[in-house]
Amino acid sequence: MSKNTISLDEARRRRNAAKKQQDQDPTAPLDRLNETCALVIMGSGVRIVRHGTDAKGKSSVSFLTEAAFTTLFGNETVVLDKKPVKTGQAWLEWPGRRTFEGITFAPGQETPGHYNLWRGFAVEPCEGDCSLFLDHLRVNVCAEDPVIYAWVVGWFAQMVQDPMTKPGTALVLRGGMGAGKTIVGEVIGSLFPHHYRLVDSPRYVTGQFNAHMADCLFLQVDEGVWAGDKTAEGRIKGLITSSHQMVEQKGVEPVTLPNLVRLLITSNEGWVVPAGKEERRFCVLDMADHAKGNHEYFGEMLSQLENGGRGALLKHLLDYDYSQINLRQPPRTVALDDQKIRSMPSIERWWMGRLVDGAITRDVECWPPSYSKRAMYDDYIKESDRIGERRRASEPEFWTRLRKIMPSLEEKRIRTANGERERHILLPDLETCRDAFRDLYGLAGDHWSRWSE
């Protein structure tokens, strides 16, 4: 028997206890409903908002029609004025019913007239020890880089100190299984479990029906990958930066709610997120393998958290001063560079390959002062065919784009060995081209040899 199933004897015991309580207070069942239910105006109609728990014991919110609500409680009755009445219908007609003009999600805020989905923190901030978790962040997540560590802790701290203000950035952790990626979100989410969602598929982020996002403050997508998915790209950008979102439950009219979601993506894939050359949304970090598969290490960390560590972590985050940290500008990292490179359009990716090889085409092994314009475009086409590029640029598009990448490119007619005049591109030296491309994409450093491996 599962933990959510009760025996017949237990059902009878609960019924008798409820009947005894009702004999003492006829409206007791309605008071109990009022603790988890409220009638709110949503769009052009009304819905009953009901807070409950899912199969894993996590908080869930449902938007029920009147018919669904009365059916749900159709097997319960209350005695009012000496007459038995179905509990659901009695609550709907009860003067003590909680009624709101709208619904919102506003952590720590007073919202007169509107039902606030915020349920609060699960622990009280207190003195204690959470050093093992913080050490995991410092060593395994942030590679002992003090600037990155301060940014990451500040990102989490801002979430609990000022949840109503979105930083407009997301955290991406790449690493192998057992490195401790998922536990980062689980620990932070345990401070406010009613508003933490751990999902294992991108469809829970990009799908049409997203009622689970209504009261979500912290969303962790485990093994999430959106790279190359143009449809999902807009949704991800909106989730990170937009102040409001449309929330829709199947069969219920969509409602606009504040979008306070902070996004954490964990993955062991190489290409995780779409990152442009001026990317300012993603802080991408590669997990260290120091604790990979070390069950004793993670066991000690969780034991410390269970013994006052969570309260200490909440206190640490509430006290943390992030005023000097620009949370809207993630640190430049090699891992982010890798996402930018994987996200490059075909022409940029071809040019990057030439810069890495130090050869203007695959047919030569040098970087000459000039080279055939036709041969350069032909090399781009051959490379596109080799890697299976579905959309190849036309020759005019190729040169328009390449001149935007490298504005200093010049063109000149040169007489070839056979006496013909051929259009050539005058090339700046290799280091100048590399520096210009690195600056254009805001890459973290000189890693040409590493990328060529």
C-alpha cells in the first residue's frame, strides 16, 4: 500500500473524527476547505484555487471549475440548519468563503484583494554550519575562482532577498553524472520547496500547459538541452527576462501572472543553450570531477544540512551582500565560449575553423596576404557539406556576412600565373583576425590551440 493510500479502517476513523468535530462546530469542514481553497476571478470567469501536494509530496496548485470542485467533494456532507448539504456546494455558498478579485505570485508582499500563491520558506534562518555545501559550490561548481563564486552565491542570495526582482540571467552547469550538479538546485530549492520545481524534460518549460509555473520561483531543468531549437529559444529567453508570463492549465482560460522564475539548467551534453556573440543571459560553468561518485562526500554534506545546515544556509544567503556584483552580467567563462562557438551560424563557424587551423582554406597550410575569393566561398560550401549544414549561404550572403565579421577585408583583382585576372581578398595577418573575432564574440581568452584539439 502506497503512502497516499489509506485503509478502510483509517477512512472510517477519519469520518468519525470529522463527524465528532462537526457536532461541536458545524462549519469545521468549511474552515478546513478555506485553508487550502479560495474562489478567485480569472479572466472572464471564476475558478477555485486549491493548494495540495503531488505524488512526491511537493506543493501543487490547481485551478478548478465549480463543477470539478463540487465533484471532488461530492462524497462529503455538512449539516447546516439541521440539513445535510454537499460540502463543496456548501462552501461555495458559505459567507465565510475566501474570495479574491484576482490571483498573483508575490513573495513576502501584501496583496489586498488578490490571492497570493506564495507559501513562504520551509526553514527558519539560524546560526549553524553549511560549510560543506558552500565548499561544494566554491570548489566543484566555481573551480575555486573567487569572482565566479561570489557571482553564483550572489545569484542565489538575490533570489531569497529580493525575489520580486528578476536578475535576467540563468545558471547552467555542465558535467558528468555524479559530479554534483543536481544537488546544487535541490539544496537551494529545499529552502522553499513549495516554489521549487525539478523537471527532467524541456517540454515542462516550453509546453503550452504550464500551470506548474504559476507559483515557481526556482526552476531546475535536469539534463536540459535547447541548443539548436529555435522554437524553444524564444520561450527560454522570455522565461529568463520577461516580467510576466501566461500560465495555462488544460481546460482553463490562461491567466497572466508575474514571472519570478530563476532558471538552473544542468546537463552532461556539450551544447546546452543557444548563446549569441553578445550573450548576457547565461552563466555557464563546467563542473569539476573532484567529488564525482563520492557518496561519502555528498552524504556528509546532506547530513550537515539536515542538522541545522539548511537554516544556516538561508541565513547566509539572507545576510550575503551582493550589492557590488552585477548579476545581470554573468562572468565570462571558457564554458560560455564553448556554447557561443557551438551556437554560431555556419559562416561564423567556418571562419572560426579557418582561424583555429591558421589556414585560409583546407587546401592550404598557411595564412597568405591574399587569397582567391572564389576559393574561399568554395571551401565554405565544402565544409557545409562535410558537416551536414542544412542551410548554406548564397555567395552574396556569404560575403556580406563575412565583411560584418571582419570589416577590414578588402578586395583586389590580381593576375594569376596563367595570366587571368582573379578577384582576391586582401587578408590582415592571422593574429589580427583572431583578435578581432575574439573581441566580436567576447570570448574569455586566447584559446586557439585548445579549440584546435
